[in-house]
Amino acid sequence: MRSFLILIIALTIAGCGQTAKPIPPYTQSGELVVVTRNSPTTYYEDAGGQPAGIEHDLVELFAKELGVRVRFIVTPQFNEIIPTLLQQQAHFAAAGLTITPEREKLVQFITPYQTIQQQVAYNTNNLKPRSARDLIGKRIEVVAGSSYVERLEELRDKYPKLKWREVEALESEELLERVAEDEIDYAIADSNVIDISKTYIPNLDNAFNISPPQYLAWAFPKEADPQLVAKAKAFFDRIKQDGTLKVLIDRYYGHTQRLESADVAGILDKREALLAPLRKFFYPAQEISDIDWRLLAALAYQESHWDPLATSPTGVRGIMMLTEDTADRLGVSNRLDPRQSIRAGAKYLASLKDMLPARISEPDRTWLALAAYNMGYGHLEDGRILAQRMKMNPDSWADLKKVLPLLTQSAYYTKLKHGYGRGGQAVIFVESVRTYYDILVRFEKPHEIQFNLAESAKPGRRPRLKAARS
């Protein structure tokens, strides 16, 4: 445990060589300065190009209560979070920090907002470890400065031969990728991080817990404004009581159970009962978008399981799960109206296809557009740029789906315009839609479009093209 304190003190001393002045109180500047980190469990850029993450949303809600603006400091490494506080460069840290005795010697924590457990992650293609004894002699990596180091040091008292490697430049998500690639045997990570990573790393799972329940909370400097600390505590008490916190947690972690491999039996069961009355909406959507109605239906199934009333805690609604901004742009007055939602979803997907370079042919054009539908066009372009840098084909889905998961790794996303992106989730999304589409192509008839050849030849009219099959 002493190693953790030594590391923090060293980083703080190093930072003190800089001339940055302590930030003023938020009541004086009208600005709340918060240190965080770029990760799927804290702060990142969403599919619409906007800041997101549970810590981001919590901080924005709190700042709104205070009536001030927010400025986030995103540290490049995990072990720089607490030193930033100690150097008085932020009012508090909202970065998915667990409360530990060692950290409490340096900062003060307030009301916990989430319970997690530290777990051993392993590659399911290999033998599953059953206890800490099975970790001896294995290649284990953890994030430097994390609470996992403290826990491993406790375990080493019982198992003196236990060894691990602390990595400063990587985040837990990247270590989990290394486990999946057999580059290391095990990694230690929080249960919420593993749950999210499992949605796009099929051969990853947790083996066992190595800690009792741990609590995530905001951290404040010891000398923080008592009134600010009191208001933060009151804020969490309120959002726990009114259900706001529960909604936010479901927003960011509910999908970890929903985004599994394609459920063939499920779509076949729902096809007769739910799809039949929706065909009359999918057919005209094909006519205005030139996208096979069965592909649109597959997309709708992936998004909502053909539930016109589907509503996400994020505010995404309807059978095509449109955001409010997208719906407004496309003239949708009621996102829960399946006709409007399907029409708008088709137009949106068609517009994404049109945005791609003309040289990209089908079926890659459709698969890339679907990825953009899920993760945002900006992140897709980041992935294509990265593919180019890696001497891969940015116009090929076969190549791009190998690259997009790298947008979760700081070695890559820090050098791209839009930063962290859920590329792995987008790959699963597209592959699931493709599977659902193949099923519908087999069981559903195509919609034959009747139109006048002379009319279709008029300038400016979109040519009638079939969507490519997988």
C-alpha cells in the first residue's frame, strides 16, 4: 500500500514544478472544474458527438443545481487524477474512483453512488481460475495507481509468490483486450468495466471476485469548500430518492445484458406476431430510401425488438430508437408513431450512406452506414482514418471491424478527432443486424417497387438500388 502513496506523492511533487495557480472557488468564477478520465464508465464522446458517460451526466446535473457551467479536465492517465486534486487544479474528481483506506489519507469521499466488485478477468478459451492461488505464476497486469494494486498487495500477504505488472499508459479496458488476445493471462478490473467489455469481447468473462463490494464516489480535496461538499452530498441523497441515479445507471449499464449474440429463436418467435402489422410501414420506407425493407426491419429489431413504444432512459425512443435531435431534423412529431419512426430511421440511414465516399461499394457501404447509425459518423470517420494509418482498407467492413474496437484504447483514440468511441459495440451492432437481415431474407418476401421508368430517369431522382446482402 505504501507504493500507492509514494506514487501519488511523486506525481504531485513533479506537478508542483509547474506554475499553475490554484483555481478560484466556483462561486467566484461561475465555473465548476472537475477532473475525470476518458472511458466508457466515466466520460466519453457519444454517437452524436456529444460528451456522455455516467460521471459526465452526474456532474452536469449537479452543476445545473448550482447554476454554474462545467469545465472537465480529462487526464491522460489514471494515476494523475488525485495529483490534479492535490495540486488544486480541480474542485473535485468524478472519475469512477473506489473508496479505499489509502485514498482516504489523501482526499475525502462523499456519498457513494454505485457498488461494484473487483474481479479477475480471463479468456474463456483457457482454463478458468478458481481462486487467488491459481493466479500464482501467471501473467497479470493492472492499471498503475488503481485500487487493484492495493488489493493485490493484501493478497500477497497470504500468497507471497503472487506477482503482477503495473501498467501506467493503459486503462482497464485495454488490459481486458490483452487478456482476450492471450497477451496476458489475467487482468483485474471493476465488475462494471468487465460487464461493458463483455458485450464486444465474446471470449472474455470474470472468473471470481477478489474483493468485497467496493463503492464508487466523488473525491474532494481535504481542504475543499465545506459548502460545496455539503451540496454534493445533498445532491446524491436527492437523486437516490427520486430515482434519477437508478435511471442513469441503467442508461449506461443496462445494455450489458441486452447486447448479446444474435437471438435467432427470438426474432423468429416475434416475426409473425409483431412484424406482420409493421410491413405496411417498412414497404414505403424502402421506397423513399432504396434500402431493402428487410434490412430496415432487421435494424428495427436490433434497436427495439419491434416495440413501437420502446423508450430508453437516455431519451432515445420508438421502434427505430431515434434521438430527439435526429427526430427533429427529420420532421418527426411523434417518435412513438411507428410510421414516422420507421420512415425517419430509413431516411437517416440513407443519409449516412450518402455521406460516405462514392467509391465505397456495397455491401460495405451499408455496413459502414449501420456502424455510423450506432456510434456516430464522426467516430466512424476516426476508425477509417485509423485503418488508413494501419495500412488497412478504410472502405472495407472486413478491415474496419478489426479497427473500430481500437477506439477504446488510449494509444489510438487520443490521436483522433473524436476521442474515445464504442467501436466494439458498433461492430456487434452491425453483425447482429446482418444476422437478423439474413434470417428475414430467408423467411420474408422482397417488396417489389412499382414505378414509372420515365419518372425514375428524371434529374435528381435517386436511382432504385437494392440493399446488398451479407
